[in-house]
Amino acid sequence: PLQVSFPDVEKVEWLNKIVAQVWPFLGQYMEKLLAETVAPSVRGSNPHLQTFTFTRVELGEKPLRILGVKVHPGQNKQQILLDLNISYVGDIQIDVEVKKYFCKAGVKGMQLHGVLRVILEPLIGDLPIVGAVSMFFIRRPTLDINWTGMTNLLDIPGLSSLSDTMIMDSIAAFLVLPNRLLVPLVPDLHDVAQLRSPLPRGIIRIHLLAARGLSSKDKYVKGLIEGKSDPYAIVRVGTQTFCSRVIDEELNPQWGETYEVMVHEVPGQEVEVEVFDKDPDKDDFLGRMKLDVGKVLQAGVLDDWFPLQGGQGQVHLKLEWLSLLPDAEKLEQVLQWNRGVSSRPEPPSAAILVVYLDRAQDLPLKKGNKEPNPMVQLSVQDVTRESKAVYNNNCPVWEEAFRFFLQDPQSQELDVQVKDDSRALTLGALTLPLARLLTASELTLDQWFQLSSSGPNSRLYMKLVMRILYLDSSEVRFPAVPGAPGASDLDSESPQTGSSVDAPPRPQHTTPDSHFGTENVLRIHVLEAQDLIAKDRFLGGLVKGKSDPYVKLKLAGRSFRSRVVREDLNPRWNEVFEVIVTSIPGQELGVEVFDKDLDKDDFLGRCKVSLTAVLNSGFLDEWLTLEDVPSGRLHLRLERLTPRPTAAELEEVLQVNSLIQTQKSGELAAALLSVYVERAEDLPLRKGTKPPSPYATIAVGDNSHKTKTVSQTSAPIWDECASFLIRKPSTETLELQVRGEGTGALGSLSLPLSELLGADQLCVDRWFTLNNGQGQVLLRAQLGILVSQHSGVEAHSHSHSYSSSSVSEELEPWGGLPHTTSSAPELRQRLTHGDSPLEAPAGPLGQVKLTVWYYSEERKLISIVHSCRSLRQNGRDPPDPYVSLLLHPDKNRGTKRKTSQKKRTLNPEFNERFEWELPLDEALRRKLDVSVKSNSSFMSRERELLGKVQLDLAETDLSQGAAQWYDLLDDKDKGSS
């Protein structure tokens, strides 16, 4: 037989062999899942099913088969996307029993065929590399179930309104987008709700305009006289279905109706239109058309007649792709456009709202102190969505997502009603004007909401995300808004060529708005907590344990999490987090403390910090009382870092950061990079004649920002900004890529940040030529150095010539804020220049440069090995030096530390930091032995001692933390390391 080959779909017989081998074990898991999870849910859902049990669960001998796999590369670097063509013709047998009604029923055999999309995300830099697996069918699969005893089951009160086909429809719909099955692979996965219900990729506005040339299905006088048809259309994308009105006796109907659908997967999802003839008995099928949503995304606006398959005639659709923008400034433009759009049966939407309903706390009890069965009704205007019910729980967890279309977010409200599942008893209510989201960062609120008409401590945790629906197409011309960027360039893409005098002059520099480059960086130091409540219990609760606390921070749409400290009610974290913040008023830092558990983490308290005071004063160091718990307080230190456009202090900032950086935190930022991409010109055309639909991606390291896509132009105007935290400005690079939607790379450029360090005001603002030789990009990139005034470590570049007091006096008029007294003694770091003429010459064995001091905040002795110079060369080749440190006395050598090894040099640079956790009084009883060694030969474990120095810590000023050169001394001992 002829073999039909699909080159992008691969056979995976090896995977089928694996599935066959694990199939019996999957059956054991299914049996456990149905008995321990599904059965209790069924029993709680209906009073007539309280005796429901699974009596038999067997997956059978025939495993599921995977007919082929298609991988979609390059969609998103943070995910792997697979399509599995699956086929299951199984001998599964599941029996259930409802003893109260002597009812037995079940499933004996099942078939399932379809394309299952599997997404592996997020990809993480730690095992198991993949954070979670989500699975769903893009299109409804073919499902056929062989029921046994179904009529008996449907005779039970409360189930009589169901049918076997309705049950199969529900099962099939449960597997289809937007529903997803999410399997987390790592604990404490962030944003599980958003992985389970991510924001849509976009919205398609479907204008069902007309049809023509439909076949005639109505017959009269027993078929002797041919009539016309009474056509109507069903429009479907995934589980979203719309039905048009019926046009009587018309083969060329005009519907003129508009629908809006959410698109979750591109490519894959399809717009499907089926046309039927309305009849009193069974409606006749007139034809069907399907279109992949990827073509709409690529075109922006698609207006065409599409032939009907399985019938005759054509259907006229206009399809518009609406992008989702977190930009409230675009709303007025969209509302103005929508006023001119004719749409029925519903007016056009200006935005969408996604509500992530997480959990509630301390809901009121029912009469008789009975736990309620809470569910939530969420309403926007006349559209209401309902959550599932959580049974017998006044602190329910739902973890569900709901989506709404909004016509005018400025005037609409979200109404939330928490009710008992009987709907008769209201447990709490909340009304939220959606205008609040328009002033929130990223149009997002992620917080607790106090419930009214409820208990005194009753509240609801929700994350609300709004996105503006923006039609970004060259076919659309928004009315020009005076002063809007690009307003004068709307017609610049006209193919007609005129004289150069008529063309507007090309700008030489960017024109960002006044907010560009005004961000600050907030450095959040989570120090410690005291008197936390104990949540751990042992021996069935008889023995009281402690807690394993960690801290969650939320600010400006980002969240951070500290490490877990095991079994400690007075934990010390000493971790530093950094976030870019704007000067928008009303921002708050949300802090929550939890006890880490195997199942669900226990709540240990929360607090909020208004950023207004921190942004105004520049510094906050406070013990904050934890709310909603009997006891506990948290020590935070917050500092605003304002970027400075000068590189003079960069070296000192880098060294101070190395001193204050904790082992538990990532490398601290030394600068803030702000990038404004205004426009591009002369981009290459597609296939030589067609303009591309370009977008730009700006990246520094692993962080990136993607601009909007401008449809069909070789001279796009993006007018977008992005900011990046920079650790080492001298070695990092800004990468910009210009790509066409659906056409690939159009050009790229690399800008080393070292170029900015040599520029005036650390800023470049000009046209850059893309590396393919065709096309230029106009952008501004500016650096700001982040100088900490409250690190507890003061950096001075000429320590030998200044006293600490005189330098402190110099800093005050320069704009430094008054130092806040800390509980720990202030450390003063003097950074000496290695080439200073005032320094003593090196001894015969050379010198080692060390910083040694005691950090009271962490209760640690810290040493930084900076470098060595003028080491002695004993043989023909220079040595391969490294530095070994040991605290005496130390019998088991547990305090030994060692730097990396440098190759063939007499002047090695290390800049490595080492810590010893011990009290100050014990540190003062120790001596630090520092040995500089080298490999004596390639095959030998012997080490050559180049020189050593021993520091008596009792005689060393551990409060200063001064970098200092020490002469290396001779020692006859040559030991192995």
C-alpha cells in the first residue's frame, strides 16, 4: 500500500513500548485517584449519592497508542510544545455502586481519538528541568463510551434530567480548551493558576456577514416543488459556540452578526462555521468551513468569501485579530474606534477581564455552627460565572479562572457573591469598580479583598488581570490624537513615491515620553522574624512542634520567595531581592509568611508596606507586626536606589555589592538599563515585494521584552520601553532582534554595555544598522549606576588619604540621606588602589590582598581573597596559584576554604568570598591561616607553598572591613592540600 508521509509528524514506536509497560501501573494510580479523590467529591455533590463507591477499576490489557508526534519549535523559549495524535480503543472496565438505591452501573470499553497538545513549561535551571506539564485537546476529540446499567443510574433522583450523550458531551468538553489538565513536577510552583488558565493569546472578532449560493433543502407537495432554505450558522472556536438568527426562505442570506472569541493556542485552534437549514423536525446540513486561527494572526484582518465543504455555496467572514495590551493609555483610542463599529447582537468589547479565584478565609458558619459549602458567583453586567462548590469548609480553596468581555471598563463593576451551594445563604459579597485596575501596575490586582455582609475577618483572595483589546492593522486608521506618538506618520506607508521634499525629515534622535528612565530600584532585605506561631504537630497533634517558615513578597506585578528555614520560630533569612519600581502612587509591598508543609503550606501572617514613604525618604528599617495571627513580627529593610548617570562610582559599587551580597541571594544589581525602541526603517521585504509585519525583541541575558507587532510595513513605529537590572555593566550586552510575524529574522544588533560606560551621561541615542546590512533601528539606551547609601558599608576610593568621618561629611551635601541607626555596628569599607604610589613595595615572596571583617547582621566572619602580586617563581614556568584559608584551632579541618586555581601567573586575581558562621567572641579566639600554594606537578598531589600569613583575629579590626595587602612569609612546610 502507498505510504502517506507527513515530514513534520514523527512516529514514536519507542514511546508506545514505554506506555505499554507503564499501563498496569497507571491503572493502579487511576484506582487510587478514583477511590480517594473522585468518589468523595461525587458523594459530597449530591445528597442522593452519599453511598456512591467504585467497586471495580481496571484499565484493561489494551494501552493507549500514540500514532505520531509533532514538535512546534521556536514558539516560546520558556516552553516545549508537542502535539500527540492519540488513539485509544480500550477494554477498560469501571463499575460503580450506589447502595442506597441498589444501583449498579459502569463503563465497559471506550474509544478516544484526537490530537492532544502537551506543553512542558516553565523550563527551569534545575532538575527536573521542566516545572509542569499541561495537557488538553485543541479540538473536541471523538469519544465513544460503552455504558452498562446507565438507565439504573439515571433513575436516581437528581440525575434523571441527564442522558448518556449529555454525560459524554460533558466529558469531551472537559478535555477541550480552555480546560487544561496541569501536572506540577516541582513543589511550590509559582503562578499555578496562570499555568492552568493562562491569559488568551488574543481575541478574534468574527463578523458573520453573509452567504451565497446555498443549496435548497425545502420541498413541497411531496418533493415535486422545490423551495428554498431557512439558513442559520453555528460559529465555533473550541468550546465557544454561537448561533446566528434564522433567515427564512433565502439562499443568499445576510446575517450581519458579530461574535468575539478567545484564542488560546496558535497554531492549532480553528474557526469553524457550519450552515444549516432550519426545519420543524431535523435541521439539514448545508456545508462547513474551517480556518486555522494562525492565518488570522498573520493577516491582522482577513475579509473573504470561504467555500463551504460538504455542500455548495460560500460564506462571507471578516475576521479581526485583537492583541491584548496591558496599557490603559490605549483604552480611550479603542473606545473611540468601537463607537464607529456596527455590531450585533452585542456591542464590541474594549477589554477582557480574567479573574483568578484563589481562596477565601474565615467565612461565616451556617446555623448550628455547621461548616458551609461555599461557591462563588462572579458577575459583570448581565454575565454571571459560577465556581465549583467546596464542601464542609469555611476556608475554601477554588483555584479557578473566569473570563469576561468588557465594553467599557471605566464604568463597569465586578460583583462577587459568596454563597452556600444551596444559593439561599449569602456568605459574603464584594463590589469592585473595574476602573481600579486601570490605575494598577500592569492592569493587575493580586491581593486579599475584604467581604461585606460577612464575618469580621472574612475575605477573598483573587488576582484580577485586565487587557485592552487593540486592533493593530494597517487596514485600520484610528483618528489621530493630537500629540500622540506616530500620529503624523499614519500614511507614511503609502506605496506612491513622491519627491524627497514632500517626505517628512527623518528624526535623528528618539522622542520618548517624560516617564522614560525615571524608574528606581527597590532593594528589599528580608532579615529575620520573631515569635512566629508553631504550626507543626506530631503524634496526631499531641506533640507541638515548630514551623518551617518562608516569606513571599509581591510588588509591581512580580513575586519573590525566600528560602525555607527548618524548625525555627525565630528564623534568620538575610536575603536580598531587587525590583524595578515606578513613582505611581498607592503601590504596596505585600508580605506573607508561611510554614512549609508536605501538602498545603500553613499561613503564619501578613503585612503590607506602603511604598510612598520609602520612595520619598529613600530608606526604611522596621520590625513589622504580622497581621491575622496571634503573634509574630518581621524585620525588613527597604532602600530606594536612584540610578546615577555617571560611571565614576561603578568600581566602588561592584566592590560594595560583593561585600554585602549574602550567600542566599543572587548577585546584586550595579546598574539599571533603560531602553526605548522608537522605530525601524528599510526592513527587507517578504519575497521581494511584500512588506513584513515586524516586531522587536530586546534582551539582556535571560530577561527579554517583546514589542507589539506592526502589520505590513518596512518602517514600523513601536514606541516601547523596557528596563533591565544589570549586574556587571562592563561585560553584559544588549541584544536586539527584529523579526517578522510568520517570516522569521529581519536583522539584529548587539550593543555592549561597556559602550554606554564611555558615553556622555551613560546614554546613546541614534540610528543603529542591523547586522544583515539592510534596515536600521532608532533607539535610546541609558545606564544609571545604583549607589547604595544604606548598605552598612561605605566605599571610599582613596582610603589612605581620608578619615571615615571626613568622607561621611562629604557625602551629606551630595544628596545622601541621613543614615538610619542599625542594630548592627556600621561597617566601613575602604577600597585601596593597588597602584597607589603610597603603598609599601611587596616583600621577596610577594603579597596577598584580603578583606576580613565580622558581619554582625549575619553573625558571620567573612573574608574576601582579592588577589596576589609579585609571587615568587621557583621553576622555569610561572606557578598555578590558589589560596587556602583555615581557622585555627581546627582539629577536623571543617573550616578550610579554598579559591579556584589560576594558570601560570605571578599576579592572580581571585575576588572570591568565604564565610564562617560563628559568634563574635569565638571569632576573636581564632587565627586565620592564609596559604598561597601551587601545583608542583601534573601527576602529583603535592602542593608547593609559595608563602603564607597568619592573622590573629583578636588583634585585627573586624569592624572596619578594610581591603589590605599582606606580605607573604616563608615556611619550610610543604603540605598536600
